[in-house]
Amino acid sequence: MIANRPMHEIFLENVRKCPNKEAYVEIGTHRRVTFMQFNDLTNRYANFFKDEGYEFGDVISLFMSNSIDYVAVWMGLTLETVFGNGLMNQCKIYVIDTTAENHLNVFHIKDKILKQKADEPKSPSSLNFQSILCYIYTSGTTGHPKPAIIKHFSTFCHYVNEMSVIMQACNEPKLRFYVMVMGCGKSFNIMSTDRIYVTMPMYHSSAGIIGVGQALLNASTCVIRKKFSASNFWIDCINYECTVSQYIGEMCRYLLAQKEIPEEKLHKVRLMYGNGLRIEIWRDFVTRFHIAKIGEFYGSTEGNSNIVNIDNRIGACGFFPVYAFLAPVYPVRLLKTDEKTGEILRNKNGLCIACRPGETGEMVGLIKNNDLLLRFEGYVNNEETNKKIIRNAFRFGDAVFSSGDLIYWDEYGYLYFKDRRGDTFRYGTRLGQLPLGRFLESIENQSERKIPRHHADKWKGENVSTTEVEGILQPIKELSNIIVYGVEIPTVIFCVTEQEGRAGMVAVVSKEGTSHDQLIDKISSRLKANLPQYAIPVFLRFCDKLDMTGTFKLKKVNLQRDGFNLERCCDDAIYLWNSSNAKYM
């Protein structure tokens, strides 16, 4: 019986089935370990930390680069303890990399690990499928990263909530567990014969769970690279015979920006799975690199509202049934939001309003604490956890997980990511007719100066999706990075009333050797041709680089803080959209 067993016991079944099969391969060191060798390494780490006095329930922080040892350490630690990514004021520091310098309370253990016994450790009797496995920090794209609670049962079921309807109808524990654990692999047809190229950081759930986890539970082989390299991507795939790879949207742009090489068409990669591949470059990507299938999914480290695109629909991140009678049993829904405030709308009875096909709303997941798939474990901080829960959503007394993401649901049932709730901006076309100097001058000293009505009468305008605007600029190959966001305009004091607004701003990083004038023409031309006037960002900022998370997601927080303040923007060039000339000036 498989139910209520910790992850390591399930991994041992693969060790017994294929002990001499390659489990992990390390690019750079050319190190290779079989399933038996990897299990021995895992046991050595487990026994070492047990001898050091660590017990079930202790939390150990792990700071390592992508490597075979990374997976072995955390697998070993989960036999006895819990690992996370937190700093403690007083702690021992164990160093596996022998190149690290010696400091007080720092202990080099690589040689000790090699000498440690590889006997299978005895797990605590209280360790089971519902024990905490680890804490994984969220990406932190919209604020500070938060440690999310990951349990053994949730580790490989985050991305299979579309299958939970099937599971709810099945009481057989073995089948229920099978669907949870193998959900991602089954959704995208990842097989034990596949060799998976893993380049994203393992401290995040994409690589650390649904990447290297395919070896642990699906008996696939994982090829690990320390850090993503666009220039070596296809060369690695050929040299290590990879058949599957992970991606994040920005990685796909970086690959498209590379010069064409023979290897990009000679590889054996049949499937790439991940999230964030923009519809604007999807077709170009699969055509140029001969990728038979894209496995796009939508989800978050901590969330229970996750969906997958299993049929290669270009641009879609998942699917909902359009039949109304299925809605009550489907655990993931879209809720209507106020176009002006972004807040969840409620009907006259005080309950949330569900979206219909053809509408956009916030993705939420129904929380059921007695259902392993539909639990929301939240964060270590209870206050942060409560912020992500919407209560009395569909009926009084229920609760749903708030993703904070706006998703469009088309008439066929396909779902498309639109934007983060709160990232949209509202733009008035008249403001774009002011020269930059006059505009900046006009919003200074608001208590002493009024903006004439004819310069602000259209500020009430329209909601604009930053994701859609970014998508328009994605095909410009001279741009290394693009990010669109709303910046606050100080309270605009009109002749009669006052209101607050946010203007659109686009920050870009250009490739070396590309002039601003050349790019301004291309950017202006694409925006004018593809967007209504109100959706074109007021400001254009050229940056040397943009802040990015370890998972290649661009961070907006600092850019929004800078706004169009010339002192904060340092030496970055800022241009203002001139609607009369249809160009940034």
C-alpha cells in the first residue's frame, strides 16, 4: 500500500527497479550517479546529520548551487529533519564545497560524507506522507519572498489540480496517490526513458520539485547544469542526449535572441515544459527549435489553484470545462473583479461572482482541509497566510486561495494569463500630449498648482494589462529585457475634484551596439500598430540592467518605486509618449 508513506520510501522502489540506471548527471564536472549510488549518497548525508545530533522536526537551511549533492542533501535531511532557506543568528555551517574559506563555526564535511556509512537510516515513526518536507521561498516578483510550507504529499501534486475531480470520485488510496505524485509527468507524458535538462535554480519549486522530482518518482534521468546558459543550451542537450527540458518564459526569449547554430535543430528534445511562454513568440519558438510539444502550466509554489495546458494550445496555460453543471465540483474558478480597484466583486447576498466563458477574473482554488490536493498550507507566517484567503466565496463558511492573478477564459474553455491583480494601470490620453519637462513640472507642488481639466479629463480612461503590452514588444530582438508597470501619479488636483492615477511605464534593456533612436522607432511603431492610444505607456525608460529573480522573473517593485523621478532613475534615459507624433520624445 502506497498511501501515507514519505517520499523517500517511494523513491526506494525506483532504486530496487533500476539500481544501475543513471539518475543524475552533472554538467561541468561530468559526474554521473546511478539510482543505487544516489541512494547511498542520500543515506550518507542522513546518517551524518543524525550523528551530529539533528532530530525529526529540526529545520536546516540549505545554500547550494545546482548539483547532484543539492538533491542528495535535501533528500537525506528529509529522512530526519526539515530543511528550509532561513538564516539563524547562531548556527553551525557545514560546507560541502571545498573551495569555501574557513571561518569560525564553519565545518568542511565533504571528506566526512564520503567516509560515512551508507546504511539505510531508520526514519522516525512519526514521519509520514503529511509531514512537512521543506520550506520553499516564493519568487518575490511583487515583494519580499515568503517561505511556503511544502509537505510530502503536496510535493508532486501542485500542478495536477485539474485531475482532482477524478480523484475525488475515487476512494482507492493507491490510485489517489498515483495521480497526485505522477500528475505532472502524466500530464506531459514524461517517461522513465526521458533525460530531463534542468537549468533553473533548485531552490525554487520548478526545478527543485517538478524538475529533479521526475528522477525521484518517475525514474527519469535528470541532467543538471549549475546555471542557465543560452549559448550552451542546445549544445548541452546534444552532448547529454536530453529529450525533455524545463523553461521559464524569459529563457525562451534569450534562446530566440541567440544567433542560429546547427545544434538548435539537431537535438532530441521533444518536450519543453514550464510557464510564461508568451503567445507572441510561442510559434516562432517551436518552429525555429523544432519542439514537438510545449507543456505550459500555471501555478505557484504555495497555491492550490493550478492548471496545465496538455494539448499544445498556443498561448494557453490551462483549461476549464465550459459546462455550468461541472462548476460546483471543479476546485479551481475565476472570480469577477472591479475594473477600477481590482477588488473581488460580490453580489447582493455578499458572495463572490464567478466568471463565465469570455470573461477575465482572478484565479482562485477552493480550500478543503480534508482533501490533500485542495489544502492550502500557506506560509510560515500566519498573517501572510491569511492575506491569501478569501472567505465566503461561493457559499457562507467556505474559503478559497487567492492567486492574485487575472486569467482570461475563452469560449472554448482555454485559459490565458492576463496580468497580476494590481499591475494594471489606467491611462488618460491627454497626458501623453505634454512634453516631458512640462509634465514633470505640472505634477510638482500639487498643493500649490492645479492641472487644467483639458490635460486630465481622460485620466478616468481604461484598464490596461501590463502583460499584453509586454507581449507586443516581445518580438523586438534588439531588446534583452522588457517590463511594463504602472507608476503612481501624485494626487491630481482638478478644478472641481481630485483623484489618483497610475500611468503606464515600460523599462527596457537593449542589446549592446543598439542605439536608442533605432529602438525608439521600433518600439513606437509596434505600440502604435497594435495598441489603442490609451494602452500605450506614457513613459519609456532605458536601463543598463533589470532586477531579476533566480528563476528569471523580472521584478517590478524597485522600478515602481523609482517611477519617473529623475533622481531615482539616475542616468537612465526617460522618454515621454507624444500622441501627436505617435512616438516617444
